[in-house]
Amino acid sequence: GNSVTQMEGPVTLSEEAFLTINCTYTATGYPSLFWYVQYPGEGLQLLLKATKADDKGSNKGFEATYRKETTSFHLEKGSVQVSDSAVYFCALKGGSEKLVFGKGTKLTVNP
Amino acid sequence: SAVISQKPSRDICQRGTSLTIQCQVDSQVTMMFWYRQQPGQSLTLIATANQGSEATYESGFVIDKFPISRPNLTFSTLTVSNMSPEDSSIYLCSVPEGDTQYFGPGTRLTVL
């Protein structure tokens, strides 16, 4: 079945550092890929998405590229801010409407 | 994107009691999903609720424990029955829109 493997956390960075959170997936066919973010005490928000190979999703300075050859969708940001502290979830959607989530990566950014 | 609201936003309940969580969407949707997020964990799909039919439950979840109603295309409820401390979680509803799923703000449940 479909699955998502996400970099284990927690990740602690200083402000303005470079961020990478690794995500790889296993799926049949051509899934859509997503990054969701959960700020402390809040629900899930869609951060970015990509629906086909080589697509790059981007939002709020975050980027992720759908790499079919490596079955990856790594999340990157060039310069993190304290306000980026949250839990980040990688997810995929295959042929059905069901989302499959990774375990989540907690990011803490210190001033 | 769809605007999704949930009630209550949080609650503290005694074991053995039941809580009904409401999910309201600002547009008509065919499918609605209910998820559970246990403390420090990822999201697990409980069931899919389609209007006019019985909900479809995922492995490990049963209707007696998590009855779901879907009376119309904009509303659904999830009941957590006969609660125990292990039911302490965030419960989220979500709806698909195109190729994306959008989530409600969640209901934080604590069972004492």
C-alpha cells in the first residue's frame, strides 16, 4: 500500500538557518504530494502541493519538488524564522481520496 | 478553499461519557473525512462520511465506538462513545476540494 516516510524530529535551528525536512514515499501510480503544517494549538493547514513529477510547490518561502526518480518530496526553506516553529507533515494522495500522512517533524526555531 | 468549522474547539470529559463533535462546511461536499490525532502522533483516518449512506470505517475503528451522522452535504457529526483516557486526542474533519484536502481547526478532547 501507499506509505510516507518522513525525517524524524525534532529539528532545532537558529533563525535564518537553512531547513530541509526529508520525505520519501511509496505508491502505485502517480500520487499527489503535500506538505501540511500544524502550528502550536491549531489544526492542519496546507502549506504546498505538487501533483505531477518535476512540479515544484512553493508557499511562504518553503519549496518542495516532486522527484519521481527518487520518490521524494523534500521540504526546504532558505532562511527560517521563529514563526516557522510548527509540526510539518508530508502526505500523499493516490487513486482514492484518502490521504496518507508521514509521522510529522517538529521544528523549533530559536531567535 | 472551503471554510470548515468545528464545535466544540475543546472539551474535558469524564470516562464513560460520550461527546458529539460537529463539523460544518461553507459549501456542499460529497465526502467528509474524520481523523484522529493522538498526542504527539500523526493523523489516522477514522472514517469517510458520505451523505445518504453509512459511513465507511477504517481498520481498527467501529461504528459503535465512533458513530457518524451526515444529514446533509454541509454538515457531519462524530460521536466518541463510552470514552476512556485513551480517547484523548485531537479530532479533525476534512473535505476534499479538487486534488487537495482541507481541514477543520480540530476538537481537542481530554478524557479524565
